[in-house]
Amino acid sequence: MVTSSNKNRLFSLLNYTAKRLYPLCLASLLLLLTACTQQSPEAETALPCTAAWYQAVESSISSGDGMGHGPDIGSEEWKSVIEFKLGVRDNPDVPDRNSSEWCRFIDDLL
């Protein structure tokens, strides 16, 4: 038989537990959000003009249309899209796309 006294004890226990778990849940949520916003160490240390660097640039500036279509990463078309998205396409200061200077130029903009 459930009595009023038992109900009060149960609600007190639930209230006490919720108060103790709230900070833990909040801390876990903040930790999760922080982990999701950090860049991977590979992206931060990738050398320009390497496959890892091209992938890091793509992760930072998506060249696709949002539906899975886009140029091949690292291709001439991809580089043109990256220049466009950075607002430097047709800028005479942009180095030749087939040079390592181009990669360093883009890396500096990022």
C-alpha cells in the first residue's frame, strides 16, 4: 500500500538525486560540446599541398553543394571553388594553382 508518507519520501529522494545529478549532466554536456568544436590535430599540423592538408581545407571550406556533389578534392576545379569561397578568385596576387605557393597562400587565409 502506497501511503502519503511513502510518496513524500520518494519525491524527496528523487528531488535529492536530481539536484546531485544536474551538475554532472551539465558538465558532461559542456564537455561534449567542447569536444565537438575542436579541430583534429591532423588538420592543425597538415603540411600544405598534402592529401591531409587538402582534406583539412575541405573540412573548413566545403566545396560541395550540400547534397554530396562537388569537385574532386585537390583538383583544379576544387582549387577554383576554394578561391571563390575565400573571395580571391581572379585576384592577381593569387599564385598559380599548381604551385606550392598557392597552398601556402590559401593556408595563410585560413
